Amino acid sequence: MLGTCSESLAAAHDVAMLDLDGVVYVGDAPVPGAGEAIAAARNLGLRIAFITNNASRPPEKVAAKIVKAGVPAQADEVVTSAQAAARVLVSRFGAGARVAVLGASGLVQALTAVGLVPTGIDDESAVALVTGYGPDVVWRDVMRAAVRVGDRLPWVASNTDGTIPTAFGIAPGHGVMVRMLRDFTGVDPEVAGKPARPLLDETVARTGALRPLMVGDRLDTDIEGAVRLGIPALLVMTGVTHLADLVAAPVPVRPTYISTDLQGLLEPHAAPVRDEGGWRAGGWVTKVTGGRLDVTGQGSTDDWWRSVAAASWEVLDETGSSVDATGVRVPGDDPPAGTLPA
């Protein structure tokens, strides 16, 4: 179930590890209020690290996009899955090792920065293969990489995200290619990005965090990664997680805290409590009747989410079935929150 923090999260933690898309910006548009919340959290002494599973851009370009969204950022505050993959490879093979690259410039730069030698797919002297999202990757190189992985060349994948947001819509992410290579070769790669540990481990090590907090919008990467690492996680509802996803979340992807947006960094968090057969958070009480959510009361939207999550997870744990959230409305929403777009 959810946790309690009697002071603001910004005061309770020394570093917040912020996912980007869905937390700081959505595509090229800033998340409303994100810049102001981050600035206020920094004023309270919270250090910020921006982490991303996207391996295509070097940190300088990622930082530039964050700045464009209205949030001051330096390249050394950005940690990418490409950097995490490079750390995995240099730890295993040492500086000077040649590594075949199937990906974009961000991956090449990350390897070079730790003393590895990026090389082409056909280089027989390569000791390993690293793959990452790259919009200009050609099929010929994918085929060659598949053969080399099948021949047991060690393989590190930057991430396994199935989708990636683009200017023309949600498109296949690097995870689609990873699954294809895995299906063809029967080989599982070592993964660097969330929810695997290397990206978060790299961030904690680089920042020297003693009380890190993961902040994300996605259950199966951001929150699961934090659970695996054993650190608290704040789920913000500004990205891809909707009501139907939250009520069906199994234990390994449940956040410690829930907030509508990054304003949740600036506030204390009270876990919901049992109340006459339901769960109370603030002025809201949520019960499950006949498998359907029933929410009554009034109060903050944050407390609404917390009450709903606690009641839903209790039923899911006891019965193995998700509650029916169809028609339930999040305060301030026009359409029913449990109704997914066609």
C-alpha cells in the first residue's frame, strides 16, 4: 500500500530522479506547472537528476530540450540509458575494448566518454554489441546484428521500451527490435535502462544520493525500477498511467506515493486509512461494491487518487481481479476516467 511522509518529499529526500516524457514534458510541450514545482523543490535543497531510457540523444541535447520546456538543466544533470549501458560494458571489458554499435549518436558518445571504442556491426574484433533506439538504423545492420548475437556475441540493450513518442504519434520503440532479436536468436540481452537496475544505479552513484526518490509517470519502467532498487517512488498522473492502469497495478509496480503532478514534491503525503469498509484519504472514501469502485466525498485530487488506489489494490490482492472503474470520474475530468480513448 501507499506510504506516509510527514514532511514534504523535497525535504525528506536529497535527490529526485525525474523521468522526462510525461513528467517534465509531453512530446515538445512542457507539463503545466512542472517548471515551477522543480524550481521550488530546488529552493528547498532537493537536487535534481533527469533520467531517460532514450539512448539516441547525448546529454547536451537532452538538457537543451529540458530547458526548452522551461526547466533549467545542465548536461551533467542528465543520465541516459546509453551512459548506463556504457558503464556496464566498461565494467565488464575495460577501457579500450571495441564495441559494435547499433544505434544513434548518443550511444556512440556514451561509449567514447568511458574509454570504449565504438565500431561497426561487421567489426570481428568487437567484444560485445550494444543496441539502442536510432531512427536511422538500417535493416542490413539489424540482420547482421542478429547473426552476431546468435553466434553468442555478448549483447547489452539500452532499454526495452515498446513505444516512443514522436511528432507523428506513438511509434515502435527500441524494445520492439529487442524482442525481434530475442525471438530470432533465443538470447536475452543485459538491459541497462529502467526497469533494470543499471540506469538507476548509475544515477545514484553519480549524484551520491543517500535518500533518492524516483519520480515517474510509468508503472512498468519508472515505478518498477524503483521497486527493484528498493527506493521510494512518486507516481505523477501527467503521463501514460490512467485510472484503469493504476487500479490493476500488481505489487511489483506500485508506487510509494501518488500525486496529480510534480507539486507532490512540495507536500507531505498521508497514506489512506481503513474507514467503515472503505479507504479514506482526506475527504474521500472509496469502497468496492460488487466489484465496482464507489467514491464519495470531496477534497484534493491527490487524495482522490490515493483513496482509489488503496481500495482497488486491496481487492486485487484478495481476489486476483481488478475492480471495475468504468464511469468513475477523476475530479476535474470531463470524460469518465476509466474510459480509454478509441
